Amino acid sequence: MCGRYSLISELAFLQAEIDFEFYEEISPRYNISPGQDILAVGYNNGRRVGSYLRWGLVPFWAKDEKVGFKLINARMESIDEKPSFRQAFQSRRCLIVSDGYYEWKKTEGGKRPFRFVMKDRKPFAFAGLYEVWKKGDGTQPLATCTIITTNANDITKDIHDRMPVILKKEDYNQWLNPKIDDYKQLKQLLVPYDTEAMIKYEVSTLVNSSKKDGEILTAPLNSK
């Protein structure tokens, strides 16, 4: 699964790498958690445009928004079958911007957190889905999203058997284009990322608490 990640890069750097428009403020976030508003990129009249979506997808047919806490991830194997994700997969796809994510390794001494980043430390994009849920009281609709997961690659599998889908830059447009609705074609993009492009390192257990934030969370555990 993917349940925690970071986004600490400056906006200009993010836009240079992912090429999207965004006109709101952004500040470094070292411990992004489910239920928070996160930066996602979608298509708007053929342009990539960023916006904030709540992490935890609430299907349009849901009766209660609390279901979103159970839908922070979507497994790629069943994404075209599950009622919660099927329609969003067909036409409401997005990029979720990140520059590192955390996963925990189970040991006899407890869970040890690791951070996964690109070797070049550049930001990247998770494959995501989004929905707009209209509240019964007529107030502002709620825009939510989920991160798609796939099988672990070689650098991940000794920590966890799943990993978030990290899209290749050349696949961004295909993933975002709502006119593309061929499930088989789209699922070919949802594969484990290139192991050789990534590194991982252990970090402090401070990251275990979603209330913690700050640069110390991304520092290697044994750094001086």
C-alpha cells in the first residue's frame, strides 16, 4: 500500500519536471497522510492543471464521506472491476505529485520506516483516480482521490509486497486523457517502476505519527 509520502520540492521545480499549471500556495510537507488535501494534476481543456484533492476517494454514489478513509489506495489488478473505482478509472484519472514515499518493514523489534526516492532526487507522479462527491445538504462538493498500487519491484519487495504506481513521464498524457478508455491499454501503464532509478533508506520512527512533520523525518536514520 501507500499510506504516507512527502512533497518538499519547490513549485517551480515541480512544474519544470511535470509541466502543469498551478496558482495556489505550496509549502514543504514531509509527512502527508490520508484525509489531508494533496496536490494532484488533471486535464482541463487539454492543459495539465493542478488542484488540491482530499486523499481518500469517496465514490459519487457513497452515502457517507467517511468511506474515503478506507479507499486511500486502489489495487491495479481489480481497478476496472471494483464499483468504487471502475468509473473513475474510465475517465477521471490524475497524477499525484510526490518526491518520496514511506513504507514500513515488519521486524521482531517492530515496524521500521523506510523512505523511497529517485536516485536523481527529482519529483515524480503516482497514478491516481479522483471523484467529486456531492453532499446531500447542498454545500460545496468534495473532491477526493486515491493512489493506485501494484506489485513491488526489486528494491521494495524486502520491505513490502506492494508499491504505489509511479508513472513514466512519457505516459502522463496517455494516463490523463479522458478520451482514452481502453482498460487493457491503461492497465499496461500500471507496472512496478524501474528498480535502477530508485533508492531507499531507513528513517526515524518519528514518521510513524501522522502528527509529526519537519525535515528530520526525511533524514537518513544513521546520518550525523
